[in-house]
Amino acid sequence: MVVAPTIVKPLDTFVFTLLLAVVIPSLPSAAEDNGMPLVWEPGRLYTHAAPYRSLFVEVDFVERSKPTERELSTLRLFLETHCDKPDGIAIQVDEKIELSKAKGRSPNSLSLEFADGPGNDQQAYIYILFFNHKRIGWEKVNTHTMHLPYPSAILVNRGVDSTLKWFGATPDWNRKVMIHELAHVIGLGRNRAHGDGSHCSTEDCLLNAELTVRLSSVLPGKEPVKQNELCSFCLADAKQYRSEPPADNIRFMGPLMVRSEDGYQVVSLPGLQAVFWGDRNSIDGESIESLRNVGIQHFGTMGGTVTAHQKQGASEMRERVPIIARDPNPALFNDYLEDIVENAANAVLEDDPLASEWVSDSMIEVVPNAELQSQLLVLREILDPPTPGPLSASSEDSVYLSDFAWDFASVGWGSPTRNHYSIEAWRDNPYSGIFLRLGDQFFSKGLYAHSKSQYVYALDGQWIQFSAIIGLQKGASPQGSAIFSVHGDGNELFRSVKMRAGDQQSIELDVAGVSRLELRAEGGGNHVHNSWAIWAEPIVSR
């Protein structure tokens, strides 16, 4: 939880905004379509006595980030106050995670490995991890509660609260952090009558998105943070939630939260969700451990959320698209569609004899996403490459050069390639993906042009304008660079500055009267290493 000054109030008050970034954006109301609707109320698993009469809290900590007794006392008091668990609340602080095991690891990766659960299916479960991003050598992440896909975990970063402590915050700061996050876990903040669907709008409430710091309280050594407890509105919500049972389709299986839908199960762990087709008996321990390992490896290099699916054939996935489309979490449906494209790419690039099923008309029609449909069409072209005709045969007013035959082409790595990444280069650098991308933008038309490269087209004086978007393919190493240039009949019409990964530029040039157009890319330094240049949407117009 990081705090940063945002507003200066009159006299002696500063406002510090809590950057309580959740892994998934705050859950919206049922009227909105950008997240889970209100039917998704996992907090009731903790506040209500049914179906779990007891609660198990597992606390892990990385070496030198151990929770204090005050934090543990706050944890117990909060849960005993707001959770109706007649058979008790068990808080287990596990052995420390050695720094040597945590170095270079993301918090999500550590959570996936060390979240063990209660060892039975008869208890509700909360997982808490304490760490310091500076000590494990990870990027700065804020203390946060996961809302989706696993709303049962709190990740507490000791390394980001130094700003407030510099202003004189006492150890009570940690108590307030704990209350704030636990309030999220039990579902507080969802009531839009006094909040935004994630935080409370009451200024004095600990679930407010801002902490107010009074400078007049800093000098005497008093607690400078104005908010001390939850407001009466949040406390009333908490009381109400104790009487409201959870939906009957969300349950725990050890550390797993399982959401049962018609014909499939959505299983989640910190930062990881998976779809199992069938009833709860379709969830097996071996598959879960395999998914954990996938997530642990994924989170070793990046953040975000991993969605996994059981291995399925093309026909199975196609038939299940309408089913998963009804899931209350739209992100799950989008992940499913992206999984179809990933499976299709693997089938095409690995020469799977059934690859044509993944890029069939029926598969493309059932995917209701224009970009993913375009990607499937690109894969179909890889599987069955069209024979490009001469540019001179076109009668259109505007065309993509990449759809026509070039007079000459060469690239520095792999092979000259139209409308997708070079397959040879992809095998050497699979992280780039097979599709042409600049940043997060996908292009279905373009030329792969790793430096030193050259593409030559005969315009025969029939075209008056050339345009394109230039840059380095997503996934290019920071050490890579490229300089793009355009030549008409031997004359340089354009030269870019040295471009690096993440840079892009749109160009538009007059080519009236040009007979021979050359597109060149060369390394921006004394080498061409990682110079993954691409010409996106290279268009000539009359």
C-alpha cells in the first residue's frame, strides 16, 4: 500500500491517496457489463455461518517480513467481529519463506506455490502473504486484495509504506492496512449507496480510497492518519452480510475456490483460474498441480492473471463457445476465445494434421471478436498460403503492399514474410508471437523486416501516396533498434530516427511518378541484433 500526496487542504491537512491497486478492477454493479455482477458475492462465504461453520486463515511471510502480533490480533478481532463462524477461526502462521527461495519471484508466483489451504473441504479459507518487494528484487506492487479471479487472498507489501511512516505514522498504520484489506475480503465497499463499488465514500472510513494526514498530529508523535475505523454505513453492511448466505454455486475445495456453472467449473487460486468441463468431480489434483506450475512459471516473468483450460479439440472448443459466453465474468469468455487462437496457432505452426479444423469457416464464425477472427484468417494463410499477384494487376484505389508480389525481398533473420511474423524467426524468438504487433496493437497486414532488410515493389508511376506504421515487433529486446527508410527510384524519401522496442511512427509519403519503391530497415547501432522491424499496414493509394 503506497501513499502519495495528491491534494493540499487548508491549514494543517494533507490528503494521501491509497494506491490500493487490485489485480482485477473493482467489482461493478449488476447493471454494468465490465466485470462480475453482484450475484458474485464470495465475501458471504466468510460472513455467514453456512455452508462453513469455521474459517481457516493461512499466513505466509518472506524472511524479514513477518507479521506483527498487533496485525495478527487485528486480523482475529476483525474476523471474529464480522464473520459468523460458530466452530471458530483458526489462524496459522507458516514457517518463513527463505529469501533465497523468494529472490526474483513475483508475489503471485510465491502465493501459488505456498498457499496450501486447510487440508479439507469443510472450512472457508483466506490466504495472506507478507513480503517486501525490495528484498525479493521484484517490481513495486501495492498491498492489495484480489477481487478476481481469487477474492480470498491479501498480498501485503512491506516495502511501499515508507512515505506515510516518514510523516510520523505509528505501528497503528499496519492495523489500518489490515482492516482495509479484510473489509475488501468480506465484500465491503460493494454498496454503491455510499461508495464506488470498491471503496467507501465516507471521508472518515478506513475503507475510503484516501487517507487524510494531519500535520498538526505529526509533531507531537500522535497517529497522523485521520481514519481510525470503518464507518457506520460499512459496519451496517457487515452486519447485514452475516445474515445473507452466499450463492450456492461457490464453494472451497481446500485452497481452491470453485464456482459451479451449468456444465463447467471455474477453479481459482491467487492470480490463476481454470475451467473444468463437467461437474465438481472433473477437478482432479494432478491437473491442479500442473496448472499451479504453469502459473508459477508465468508469474516469474510477468504479472496479471493466467486462465487455463483443459486440453480440448477444435470441435469441442467450438461447440462450447456459446456456453462459456454466458459466464457472468466476461473476462473468462475473452480468455477462452484467446485460448482458441493460441491452440490454432500451435496446431498450424506444429504441422498438426487437424490444424485446418482450428481455422475453419465454422470456427471463425463462432468467434464473436473481429480481431481474433482476423488472427484465425492469418493462421489460415500460413496453413494454405495464397499466391500473390502483381501490383500492376490491381484496379483498386488503395491496397496493402503485403498482399501483392514484391520484385525483390531480403531480411536479416528468417525469411521475407507477408502479414505475419517469420516462422523461422518465431521459432528462435517465440515470445514475440506469430502475429505482427506494435505494442499491444495487432496488425493483420504488414511485412516482417528484421534488419538488414529490403522490400522492392514496382509502382510503375501508377500510385501517388504511400503510408505505413513502423516500429519493432512486440517482444523485441530493449537492446534492439532499427532505422527505417523509404526510397523512390533511388532517392531517399524518408528516414526515421533510431527506433527501439515500444516506439512506433505513422508515415505518409508522396510517391507520385515513382516507378520503383524500396522499403529498407537497418540496425540502429553497429549491429542488427534484435532489430525486429516491421512495416504495419503498408498501403499505396492512387
